Amino acid sequence: GDFLYDELPFFSPEHRSEVFMADPQDARGINCRLGSKGIIAETHFDMSRNFILILQGQKRYILAHPDQCKGMELYPNGHPSARHSSVNWSSPDSWFADGNDNFRGAQVNEVVLQAGDGLYLPT
């Protein structure tokens, strides 16, 4: 892995940048996930930073502040789907199902990224 830091020295743990790297000693490389038209990532939270780049088309994101986790109706720790919401965001009927009282009060932001846009989500 050090070849990556040759190409992107800004991300090297030796650079000690606090702009993108909250803890440079904890750097484990860069994850790259590619999505295509129609792909949905169900509501979840990540334990690491994300930098999203849109190469073509557009992508819609629903983002919430960490203090809104209770409202996201996340599965509990230890559950196979921990970090994910129990609410099916693709089915508006489920938003109003019994037991989703916290979900109805959650505050979120909608962001639609277009080709050429980037979005950084810190940890």
C-alpha cells in the first residue's frame, strides 16, 4: 500500500493533515465504491469519513446530523443490520407504521449532487 500515498501524498499519515484526516495514525487506505443508475444504499451510518464524487448523472442523498440517530430507527448494536435503519425509505407507507414514532420527527437534509460535484462527510 504505500504506492497510494505516492500518488495522493495529502492522505499520507506522515503528512499529518487535520483537514481530511482526523487521526492520521489511523489511516487504513481509501475505500472506493462505485454505484450505477438505480442503486440504493439503504439508510445507514458509516464509521469512517466519506468523500463522494459524481462522475456523471446525479445522485440524491438524505443526510442527518448524528444527533438524529434516534429518529432514524436504527437497529440495535449486535443486530446483523446494526448501523442501518429499520425503516424502508423506499416505501413511504412504512414511514407511518406503528413503532416509527421517532422517525416521523427526525430532521434530515436532502442533497442532490450533479456530475462534477463532490461532498465530504467527516466522521
